[in-house]
Amino acid sequence: MTAYRLASGGLIDRRAPLDFRFDGRNLTGFAGDTLASALLANDQLLVGRSFKYHRPRGIVTAGASEPNALVTIGKGAGSDPNTKATVAELYFGLDARSQNRFPSLKYDFGALNGLLSPFLGAGFYYKTFMWPAAFWEKVYEPIIRKAAGLGRAVLERDPQAYEKCWAHCDLLVIGAGPTGLMAALVAGRAGVRVILADEDFRLGGSLLAETAHIGGVSAPDFAEMALAELRSLPNVTMMPRTTVFGWYDDNVFGAVERVQKHVAAPQEKLPVERLWRIVAKRAILAAGAEERPLVFGGNDRPGVMMAGAMRTYANRFGVAAGKSVAIFTNGSAGYRTAAVLAARGIEVTAIIDSRTDVSDVAPDGVRVIQSACVIDTKGHKRVSGAVVERCGFEQTIACDAIGMSGGWNPAIHLACQRGAKAVWSEELKTFLAPDVGNGFVVAGAAAGRYTLAGCLKDGAEKAAAIAADLGFSAAVQAQPAVDGEADPSFTALWYSPGAKAKAFVDFQNDVHVKDIGLALREGFGHVEHAKRYTTNGMATDQGKLSGINATGLLAAMQGISPADVGTTTFRPFYTPVAFGALAGTARDEQAAPVRKSPLYGWAQRHGAVFVDSGLWFRPAYFAQSGEKDWRESTDREVLNIRENVGLCDVSTLGKIEIFGPDAAEFLNRLYCNPFLKLPVGKARYGLMLREDGMVYDDGTTSRLSPGHFVMTTTTALAGGVMSHMEYCAQVLWPELKARFCSSTDQWAQMAIAGPKARLVVQALVEDDISGAAFPFLAAGIVTLKGGIKARLFRISFSGELAYELAVPAGLGEAVADAIMEEGRAHGICPYGLEALNVLRIEKGHVTHAEFDGRVTPDDAGFGRMVSAQKPDFIGKRLSTRYGLTAADRMQMVGLKPVEPDQHIRAGAHLLREGAKPSTLNDQGYVSSACFSPTLGHGIALAFLKSGRERYGERIVVWDKLAGTEVVAEVSSPVFVDPGNTKLNA
Amino acid sequence: MTRTYISRHPLEDLLPLEPGIRAVDHLDIPRAMAIAAVMAMDGEEAAVAAGLAASGDVQVRFTGPGEWLILSQSETPEELHRNLSLLLAETAYIVDQSDGRIVFRLSGPNVRRILAKGIASDLHPAVFEIGTSSNVLCGHISVNLARTGENEFELIVMRSFAVALFNDLRVMGREFDLSADFSAQG
């Protein structure tokens, strides 16, 4: 036993023991512990195996930069792999498992990789597993992947709930340490809307692990006092357990709040995690600084830890990382840790200082070895000694833990996420964030102001300046005096020379000094190349500990300044965020909103089988008992409409009301065919083109009064046409006096089609709708018996005598029921999209299957509709370009198989008989196909080169997907009632 | 044969959420409401705005430059249309949206926290004052949001999205045990 719980001290609740499990062992910690501090208290030093060599690894840090202590928490579908034990809050019943080991953490087969390590340098896999090429994907990569890796991704459905939220503030303070607390206090007192976010479950940051006194009280007490005051301010919101992970455009910050990650029994009504988008007028980055690891031989042995982490474990958690601790340092911080440990009764065996002539004072009785370096460590699964080299002489110092302190790296990540490059400070021997504008300011240790007094002052001053900028008057009071201030100075030491074992730079990805050297020798010396070549900084910790050291090493190896090497690119996310949190509630039924027609319930009652149609659910067909499949139902519906009558829900078509003295002119420019002289009481089919001359959308537009039109669009492009019109009205023709709005949702619209349609509709409508009074393409307002005003249009998609009746949406189901009742005597049936589609193919009517963006009006047979007289309309200019008027363009035709029992499918291509299938020989394609119950065989609509000249010709329908070739005869696309006698009946 | 047609609300089968339970945070849904879209004619924007502001009995919701939704609890759709036509004669176009829009009224101490789960706008009382209305996205769905009281908001949504928005609001309000029912007054 070496690591242990101290008898007293720490911000833990010793009266609240918490039982938890690690790799099946029952252990106990206290409320206020992290999983890491509780593991250390139980002397569980070994927590994982490294990524590549499967080397035993122990806890290195006490925070978010932890590279080694990654565990899986929880069981089954809800388990979280790769959770950092150093930030995981301990709770009763927590069940954690180590990762990347087999069969157990202590005895791991994968560790054989370590023996092979001389061959497994950077780039080894790329160079070795090159041949045969196909083997990479099928053999090598799966094996390598199996051996490497961290936690296993859970493939089951995540049973946990997540959500996303927005927050707004004048000032976002990121980090609740001395700088952040002071900033929040100063701004909060001035009345600024402040959000104070911190990733820790306990706010206070470094103050919680600090022994200094501020204004006469201990640092943790000072933090408590500040928090108490902040809690009393209604304009300040505190967000503990919230990691701000990204800085985005418009000063929006992404943050993830762990709402219920720390509770044994999560409440069902709360999410486990909440993703915040924080919109901040201003923000202060007060994320502090990370202690820099030292790169020395054997520095990855369990028991080697950041010196500052040892101090945190001792002060905040009351845990000793070892019984006899050696400190390896290049600055004063190592002495500070030594002092804390000694004061807590932990033996400090030696301070190994890389510097010469230092003035720092070691605790009484502690030996200081100056101008010395650790070159190796002893022990296997935990350190048992440090091999120290000084002026060519080696000695082994027995110890069970080594604290390392290599200086400071300000946590500038967020400030550099939007492209700003970190700048080297020769004075501080580290990288600082550049000025990124007044929206986001870096303060305190994150800005290189490492002393406590400096942090308090910087936080206060920067917050006061922001408050003043925002129009608040903020008073900066005198900062409380700091007693026991620490000296943050250090001398950069990128590599301790003479290593006798691997000196690791990136613990998580197993990158050591020689790998960096190899990258440089092989021409991958640019910091971004070296990163990719060695994988340094590419692990889940994103190089929080390793990044700056890699830069320093690359600089040192080339004899240049780190300023000339630079850093790799900082990108969101600062720490990993669960996909679940990013998705929030947008999953399953909530993934996309469902739009429901006002006739949805009616269709349901009639046995509709629904199909997704954009956001809508539309009836595909209405199955009757005994019908075996959709075809049977569809065939029945089609035949019934051709013989009797049917009712179809067309409410989903877009409807736009257009008003104004220039409404007709507006439409005239919007459509390619004329609308200026459309009489009141008439509907007209309209074709809308894109500027490039291709068909955009189609539909009917009716004139209800001289200054009032109602347009219908296709279901798919209802929104698109509306925004197209807004663009035309606002940008192209602002001089036209026309206004419009969508009324799609106001109306339940029903198509009543079939030879008996008039009988059914007349039974409901008071007005005369005889052929003479209400002929084909009539449109107007009618009164239903019972007094309801409705809109009636005599338009037909099926080719039959047909009406579309629109009633206020709430009445839709009632009116549909009435139509069904009146139609019963005439054999009415409801019909769905499938029958609608068959009916229109039989009639040669087009949809977006034909208008796919490559088709001109002439291609589809509407060439004569395009007005030559109109001075302008959208698409006019480009309609005349050469390619669009070429004689061999593909034109819409009908196809019927020569053998009547053969089937044609949409998507098939057309070939001359005997021609080999090739792009060159391609004659066209099938756009729509169906079985025609009216004709008793398959039919199709297709686009064929110069198709209208080729009626009667035989063509091969080549369907590679179905593996069929069908000989078909080219015909007119109108298969049913080419004379329109039914339509005009 | 004369028929009587009964109007149906899209949430007919879904309300009340839990019979007899009314939480502090509550979603109140009027069964029927007269709603009209008003579009000012060119150059008449200010006149229409002034006319609407002077008309006492209706609620005015801003939906775009020169465009408003007008809500009335006391009039039928036909009455509202007629009264607006008189009020705004020769200055505006009026479209009945009584069946095209569904109104949700959200009230209670936690409404802002509920709405923050779907709406990106800042709803702080100093920023989004009582009487303010705006077209915003609530999750994936476009709504017109109005602040009708200190802790009261109103969402107007296209009818076809009513069930989807209702389900979204239920999820958003789950944390606060949000209750929901049709309005008592109709």
C-alpha cells in the first residue's frame, strides 16, 4: 500500500462514504471525491493500458487533461466509455471498468506489443502493411484496430435522454477559479447578466487546492464567500458541471452540462446531459493553466504524476499519491508541491531540479539535487525508484511516486478555435492566445498571469472594462491581499537528456521522443505533419499535455525557437462530447416534425396505409379486407375511379393567396405561360421555370376576383415556391404591387374524380355545377348545403371528370365523411397516392418524377405553352440557348411492353435494338412506370431522344438493376382518353 | 339535404394530457379562435399598423414587414374578417387563417426555461418585452411567438405542425411536469 487517504483535510465529506466498484472490486470513497481521487485513496494506481504498447498506466492529472485514467462507467447500453476518472464525480454504486486490456488490467496479452516496440515506431503500420493493397482494409486494419483503441463504443440504442438548450448573457465567464470568480463578482455587482460556467462539480477551480490565504481567509473559504455572493445576485447564473467546449460565430459558445452523470438513480424527467448554446455579448476565458509534463525516460510508469495534481489530491481530496515522493521539476512549482506534501506528513525523498543555482527553498530535511535529471524509472506496474543523472553520475532514489513539474501551459484552446494562431511568449516560455477581438478576452492564468493576486486583479479589471463597455458602471475595489503567494517561474526543459527508457510525449497515443525525431528525419517536421505522422495529440485528450512539448521538442531538435514551429490547430471540441448530447431530443419521433393533413384521421378510419412524403404522411392506398398487397388495392381504386368515383386527400399541395393590382402581372412573370388575361372564375395550369430554363414547379392558379388569385404548388415545393416568390417580389420586381401569403394549412382539399363525380358533389353543393354552369377549369366559391363557404375547382389530374373541393381545415373530416356518404350510392371509394400516380401516368400527366430539373417545357410536351409574346418571364432568356432547343433533346413519350406481361421500371435506360449498353448509345430513360389496370398491361413515361418523332418504333428498355431487357413500343404519353372527352364530360 | 358539419381540433384525441391535473406550468390550447392574416397594401404599412393598434378587442402579432396575424377570441372568423375589412378598407388584404393556425398558450414560472429548449431567441423580460411577437423556430418548427405576460407566452403554429409542436412542447416541459388541456372558455 502506498497511495492512501490522509487522516484529515480535504473538501470531502468524510461522514458520507460512497461505495463503488472498479473492475469488480468493491471500494469506498467519500462525497466530494472524483473517481480518480477515490481510486488513489484505495491505492488503485494502475487504471489503464496504453493505446499502442498496452503499457500499464496510472493517473497523471487531477483534471480534464488526463490522458491515462480513461474508464468505462456504467453497464450495458447506457455505459460511457473513455470517461476520465479525474473529472468523474463519485456517486454511490458507480461501476467503472478499465479499458484496452485482455484478459485483465494486471495481465494483458496486448502488452506483447511493448516487446515488439522497437519495430512499432511512428509510421510503422503505413510502411509495413502496404502489400497486397486489398489486405489493408480486410486484414491488417481490423487486426490493428482490435489491438489498439480505448473503450468500446456501445452499439446498442442509448437509453439515456439528452436535450439542447439556449442561454443568453451579457458576459460569459468560463472557469470559476480565482480569475473567473473575481470577474463574475465585479460584473455581477454592476448588474451585468453573467453566466459563470465551470466543468467541475464544485466551483472554485484552483482555489480548492490552494493553501494560500486571501484577505485573511483560506482559499477554499474565499471561493465559498464569492460563490455565496454570486448566488445572491439574480443577474448571475452559475453553471457547474458545464464544460464550455467550443467558440463559434457570433460569439455563440457550445457547452455541455452533466445534469445527471453523478447520480445513482437518474430522474426520468431530466436529461443525463444538456447541450447549451450560450449566446454571449462578451466572454472571458478564465480556464487557468495546465502544468506541463516533463519528458524523461520511463515517465509513463504508474506513480509518475503531475506535481500539481499531487497537490490537488492532497489539499482538495485528502489523498496522498504515495508514501515517499520524489519531485522532478524545472521551476518553483515543484518546491510548492514538496512543501504541501511535507506539511501533510508525506515523505518527500528528493527534489530533482534541472536548474542550477536556484533560490527556491525545499521543506526541512528534503534533499535537493540541482542540475540533475531523471533518466529512467524503476518498477513495473508502479514506480519504485527514480534513476537520477547529474554530471555523468547516476543514482537511484527509492520512491513510490514521482511528481513532475515542467512549467505552465495556459489553457487558451477556446480562444484559438476560430482560426487565431497561438503566439509564443519568450518571457513565459509558452504559447498565449493572440488578441481575438473584444468579444472574447483571455484573463488570469490562461493569459499567463499565474500568481493568485495577478489572477484576482486581471479577472476584476477585465470584467470591469467589459461592464463599462456594455454601459454598466463597475467599480473595481481593491483586491484582497494574498498571503502565501506561489512563484510560478520555471526554465523550459523540453527533454531531459540521457533517457534510458522511452520518454513519452503523448501518453495516450504512446508517442515518445524518438517518434518525433523520426518524423523530423523523414520530412514530417512541420508541427501539423509531425502530429499526423506520430499521432501525437490525436488521442481523446487532444494533446492537452503533449502538444506544447511536441512543439518544444521539434524546435529543440532543429535548433530553432518554438515560435517558428508553432502549435497545431485548436478546434472544437475542447473535451469529447457524447453524440447523444449533440442530437438532444431530435431522435426517433422527435427527429423530424410530422405534418398531418386535416384529413389524416379520416384516412386512418378508412384503413389508409401511409407513406412518408417529405414531412407529411399521405395515404398510399386504402386496403380492404381480403386484398393481399398494395397492387391489388391500387388496381381496385383505379378501376373504380375510371368507372365510378373516388375521393383523394390533396390538402398537402401548397396553396398561396396572391393579392394586389399587379398580382396578374406578377404571375405572368413567374410562370412561362400567360396569366394576364385569366378570367375571374377560371383556373389555369401554370409552368414555373428556373432562370436556366428548366421546369421548376407546376400547378393550377385560379382567379377568384380581379385582384385575388389562389395558386397551388406541388407538395414537395410548396415552401420552395413561396420563398422563390418572396425573392421575386423583394429583389426582382419590388415595383409590382402584389402581396401573398400561404394558406396551405387553412384548407382541407379533396379531389373527387370519376364519371360520377358531379352527382356526388352536386348533392353537397347548393350552387349549380352542371357542365354548362361549371365547365372544365371553372373555379369559384360555392356554398355547401348547411351554409359553409367552400372553394370548388374543376381540375383533373386523373383525366376523369373531377373537382377539387376546399373547406376550412377543421371541417375537413366532416365534409369528407359527407362526401363518402353521398357517394356510397355511386360506388365511391377513397384512393391514395399509388392510385393517383397510376391514373396520371395513364393520362400522361407529369410530376416531379418527370420535372427532375433537367427537363424543359418542350421536353415534356409543353413547348407551345411557353409564351413568345410576353416581354419577360423567369427562364425566358436562357430557354433559347442552343442546348435547350436542340432537335435531339430527350422528349417525353409513352412506352408499352411488346410482350404485355413484361414490366418496365422507372430508372431503366433506353437503347436502340441491338445496341450495346453504353453512355454513348444511351437513348433516354424511364421516368415513371406502372401497371395500368385500365389497359391490362404495364405502361411507362420516358424521355427519349427526338421521342415525338419516333412513335411506333421499338426500343429496348435496359434495366441493369433488375437485370432485365424489355422491348417496348414508343407511343404518345397519353394512354387514356386522348380526346379529353371524360375530362370535359 | 342540409348538413351540420362539426369542426375538429387537431389535438382532439391528445388532450388533456392528464385529466384533472393542472401544474404550475401549463399549456392552454383554445379550441377555436378567429385568426386572420393582414397584409398592408404598398405604402399603407404605417396606416394599417396604426389602425390595428387602435382596434381594441383583437390581439396583433407581428409576422413580417407590413404583415400581421390578428387573433380574436370573441368574434367568429367571418365577423373578424368583416370587421377587419371595414377597419382596414383599401389599405390591407385579409386572409382567414382561423383553421390554418393553432394557438398554444404557455404560462407558469418556468416558461422561459421550457422555451429555451427550443427557441434560440433571448426571452429575457428586458429584451423580449410583453407585447413583443416574432417569427422564430421552435426546434424544427416555425412559430410566431408572443410574450403575453410576465410568465406567459403564446405560440401560433401552422395547423399541420400542431401535433408535432405539441409533442415537442411536452418533451420540453417534461422537467417541470407541464400540463396541457383545452381552454376552459372554448
